[in-house]
Amino acid sequence: MSVRSAALFITLCASVSALGQATPPSIDAECAAVICMDSGRLLWGKKPDQEMRPASTTKIMTALILLENTAPDDKITAPSDVGQITGSSLYMKPNEVVNARDLLYALLLRSANDGAYSIAKHVAGSVEDFAELMNSRAEQIGCLHTHFENPHGLDDDGHVSTARDLGLIAREAMRNEDFRKAAGEERRWIQRSINQEDLLLISKNRFVKNDETATGIKTGYTDNAGQCFVGSSEEDGLRIITVVLKSQDWLGDTQKLNSWALKIHQAQELIKKGTAVGDVPVAGGVDESLSVVAAEDMSTAVSSKGIDIPKPRVEPLPDLAAPITAGQTVGSLVFEFADGSEVRSAALAAADLAVKPERKLPVGTPIGLALLAALAGGSQLLRLRSRKIGRIYRP
């Protein structure tokens, strides 16, 4: 083989190897998504926006609502009808009391449906009102194909989500330190007021037990939903979320996707907090525009070193008007990648912008009196001229 042929052969092998790495592995799950936790950018998906039954991955949102609406030591009392809730259970008795912190672990480790029901009744008064809180929060996060009917994920008509949406919900939940800690635990001793024989919670999350990069998050299963899982992992500063829905082997599918994602991606800084990024137009201010800065450090996963990082554009809020205070959100900072995906963050005002003062005549001062006299004289002169013209052209 000539030197040139050998070089071509090596290049071809390298290309094939790179292609193999860039192509995600084959998985059994009907729907799946791989998402960068830092940016929320979809790195790969298999029907990521198809509406599916989410089963107990629903409890990621339930846990987030719990954390945002209670203190850790708040006492939550099981409703009188708690025994009617089927499936995975904490075996709560009517009027049993468990604090919010321990119910968080019961949600994520034991996948306690009765715990989710008790949380819903405590926070919102009813399952229906709690579901409204869940749906409102999902909309804030940016979910486009999610609708919750209950807090536990048992099959219910209209209770749906998608692989992409569940990844975004998990990303938001993992921002909370208490959720992040609970999602990665393998066991937890709890306190409760009645059932003293059942105090140890053991996680059903075999991903955390079997993968050293794993940091969470939640399993799910019903006969109709199949095996579901939302997982998180971290390696060398790169943080990934994987979602598999209706799988025959949720752990195998998750490990394949996670290994692939960590192997071919790396964390790439996009911008630092406080970096100036441009101006936005402002109505009614002493200046017609205002400088803006990045609200936070931003990074994302990229598939190759040296990939072109897009320059950010600023999308101002509609009808932006003075006064504006430094640090106020005035728009969005948008990075648009060649594959059509976007990374968004808040754009903040770099400084205060005051309202433009109205111009008023300085009445009561010599200058003001002179101006008023001049205006009055001019008005009288116009009236006299009008009369004169009228006399000249009168028929």
C-alpha cells in the first residue's frame, strides 16, 4: 500500500469512527430526549414532542411545587381518604403527619402516590387545584405539550407530557438544591406520626446505583405508560438530562444515551454574567435606548471543540418604557445555533434610565412673563392681520 493510500485509509477510518460517535445508539424507547442541563438545549431526540403518558415522572413537578410552596418542616396531614390511592405507597394512615422534607424523599425514592395525594391536598386543597398549579408552572418553564391531571402520574385521560418537556421540568427542578440532593439519594430514614414500622425509604433508581456519573432523577411505570425514566448525570463539568418514555429497558436505554452524550459532547462557555450585549429601545426616557448585560453565566453542550458559537442577539420586551432600574429584566438574550436550536437567558438593564422631563414654561419669572407677553402679542397681531385680509377681499 502506498503512503498516499495508507493516509486515505486512516482518514476514512477516522471519519467512520467519528460518524459512529456522532450517531446516537439504537434504543427501544418509543420517545426519548437528551438535553443539556445548563442551557436546556435539545442535543438529540426521538419523537421528543410526541405526547405520552409520563407515569411517575410526573412527581418531578409535584416535588418542585412542594418545594416552592412549603418549608421543609411544615407538617402535612394525610387526608381521610388517603387509603383509596393505589400503586406505589408510603402506606399513610388517615390523619398521619409527615413533614414536607420527608415527603419529598418519599416522592423521589419510594414514588409514594399517597404522599403525592397528601401534598396536593395540603398545598392546594384539591387535586384539581393542584393540577392547575402544575400546569401553570409547566407553562412558565416553557413546556408546550404537557397537561397534568393529578400529582402522582397514575393513568388519567388528558394527563400527558413529552420527552422534551419532562427534560425541561427536570432541568428546572435540579436548580433547587433540596431537590437535587433528594434526587441523587439511594436511601433515607424518615419520621412519621403513626406507621413507625416503615421508616426506611430505598430508591428505585438503579441508574444512580449503577452509573458513577449519575446524579438522579425519577423512574415511572404504569401498564399503559410502560417504563419511563428521567435521568441526570455529570462528568468533567458537562451536565446532561436523558428522558426515555415507553421503554422495554429503561436502564439500558438510559445508559446508552448517557454514555453517548458524555462521550461526544463537552461544556462550552457562551457568555459571562454582566457582559454587555447591546442596546434596547426605550420609550419616554432621557435616552432613546439602554445598554443591557447578560443576567447569568451561560454554557451549553457542544459536540466538537471549536464549534462556531453564535453571537447573541437581544430581543427586547414589547412596549419597553422608562423609568427603568439597573438590573431590571428588559428582554431576552438569544443564542441561535446552526441546527436551529436556541439557548435563552434574561437580558438586564445595565443602568437606571429616568423618564424624560416635560418642558414647561417658567411662569412667574421675568423670562416666563416675557414669553407669555410675546405669545399674546403674536396672537393679537395674527387676529389683526386676519381682519385686514378679510376687509380687502370682502366682496
